[in-house]
Amino acid sequence: MLRIGLIRERKTLPDERVAFTPAQCAEIMLKNPNVKIVVETSPNRCFTDAEYLAEGIELTSNVQDCDILMGIKEVPAEALIQGKTYLFFSHTKKKQAHNKKLMKALIDKQIRMIDYECLTHNDEQRILGFGYFAGIVGAHNGLLTYGKKFGAYNLPAAHDVHSYQKLIESYDHFELPDIKIIVTGSGRVASGILDILTKLDIEAIEPQDFLTHQYDYPVFTVLKGDNLYARKDNDSFHRNDFHAHPEAYKCLFSDYVNQADILMNGIYWENRISRLFDKEDIKRYDWRISVISDITCDINGSVPININATTIADPVYGINRETLERTLPYQNTKDIIDIMAIDNLPNELPRDASHYFGNHLEKYILPEMLKEHSDILIRATICDKGKLTKKFEYLADYAYE
């Protein structure tokens, strides 16, 4: 019998999402008699303890006897149980400074850490993520911020409508002014953004037309691949070469900054990749972008004026284009760029996001957990029995110090 424990989220502020919904837990155990799921009691989940009980799921305050413990966000170092197998988003693979204590505790407590972010198919494509719902909420929040900044229209906050369906219903009879929107990226985040823009009947146009035309209705364009990057030596773009040598490429985004009102950033970024623009670029006389929804939220990353993450309760701050300093948002002026940088966007629609995530977990990962040997789980194991696995030995100076 494999005993799986859904643990309570302990990070401050607590996340409301879950790995499996109550209905999914019941379905999994019905289909797999050799699997038992128990749920650690919690006051903060989007699905209440009572909803799990109603599906016949055992509640507990002690998960010591579970074989696998599953959460969502980082588990505080002091709450980790010695020698257990954990699955959650550890945010350690990039040597994130704020999680160095957690990484050391994972080693010291001889934990097997299977990171959701590292679960991949054989072609290295990620299996799990909340990116789609981050894109949905991030696109909505970008539009909400623009309307609030200029007093142009009103939209409800996603967390106030409680569900994706009601969010879409809030767009009934809603019209946007003739704004121009740039979307960056091609993954799950971008697909969520496009879902919202499509449901609002915003017209999609080609990047070249975006550069050369003005419209009397709202439009958007998507920048990715050769529309966003070119080799520094010959202006060409080759996908495989870009992924292997991103430092050899320049970013073409600066061509668009005088044509867009809103940037919805859903692009993957790492240090070797050129930023979308330089901080000083926002001082350009022809800079037009007044709202940036930085959905991927890499601090000082692809959007260099994203200086810190925000919260659902306080989602937006302003950046003064002249001084580059943080200021109050929602000022009716293009001299201030409003930055939406919530780092847990899917938590605004936690029930929908959890259902989506749990479906993928059940379909792709649960069968791997039931195998004696799983390459998928091995590839995603950062550490085990007090040591980094071979794939993650590059973390040695971060994990063992």
C-alpha cells in the first residue's frame, strides 16, 4: 500500500492550492486500491477539510506514516520530516538565495526531493505547472490595471469572482478602448494569456503590422522566436542554436516600445538571455508602454524594472520613468509605468488551478509513483539520502555550504 499525504501549506503567506482536489483523491483511490491518500488538516486550503471528509478522505494531524508527502509551495526547513520523500515546488534549481536554508535542510534531513518543476517527458518538455492559470490571471490583471490607471473601465479582481467561469462571465458586454498589447512567449503562460485575449475578441495581428499600423479597435501581437531574437553576428534565428547559445542572441523588443500600451510578459528567462530592454530605455521620448504584467516575474530579469514581487492583496506598483524609482500605482499619467508582478497568480483562482494541476498529476505522475523504477522521477530528484543527485551536482556550493 502506497500512503500519500497531502500536507498543509506552511509558507507565509499560505498558498490555497492543493495537489489533488477531494474528488480527485476519491477517484484515485477507487481506481488504485493499493493507494491510500490522507490529508493533513488545514484552515487555509481552497477545498475545506469538510469537503475532503465528504469524499471519504481521511484527515490527520500527523503525516509521519506516509510514504510520499505532496504540497505546492516550499516547505519551511523546520517543518521537514527526516528521511521522507517530498514533492513540491522547491525553487532551488537556480540557486535562489532565499531558499538556501531549505536546500541545506533537504540535504541534512536526508530527504528525497522530487521537484514538480523538474518533472519532464523524454523530450525534456515539462509535465507539470500552473503556467496556464498564471497566464489567465496575469492577462486579466494587466487589463484590470490599465483600466484602473486611466479610469477607462472597471474589471473585478480575479480572486473576487472565485472561479474561471465567473471571470469569463465578467467580460459579457465589456468593451476595451483601442489599445495595443504585446504578448511574449510560447509556452503554457502564453497560452493562458491568449485564452483571455481571445475570449475578449481582441484582434490578433502580425508583429510587422503591429509596428506599422494604428487601429481603432484593441489588438495584440505575439513576440517569440525570430520576432523577438536574432543572432548578434548575422541577424538570423535558429531555434536549437538559440536554446544552446542564447548569449549569442540580441533581443528585438526595443523596436516595439513605441507601439504598445500593455506588455504581458510570459517568456522564459535566464541570465544568459538578453533582457527585453534596458532600464534606461524607459526614459526614451517615444516610450509608450504604461502597464507591464510581468507574469513570469523574474526580479530584475527579462523586465529589468520589475524590482520586487507583489501580492494578491497589493498587486501593483509604479516605476517613475525619469528617476527609475518605485512610486504609487494607478496614476493617470504615462510618466509612471505600472508593474503587476504577483508571484503566485494561480492562487487567485485556486480551485480551478488545483483541478487542472491534479488532472496532470494523476495522468502523468501517479503511474510513475507506482513503478519500482521511474526515469521521470529520477530526473526530477534533486537530492536523496543526504546527497545531490548527479544531474544537480552543480548545486554543490549552494547545498553543502
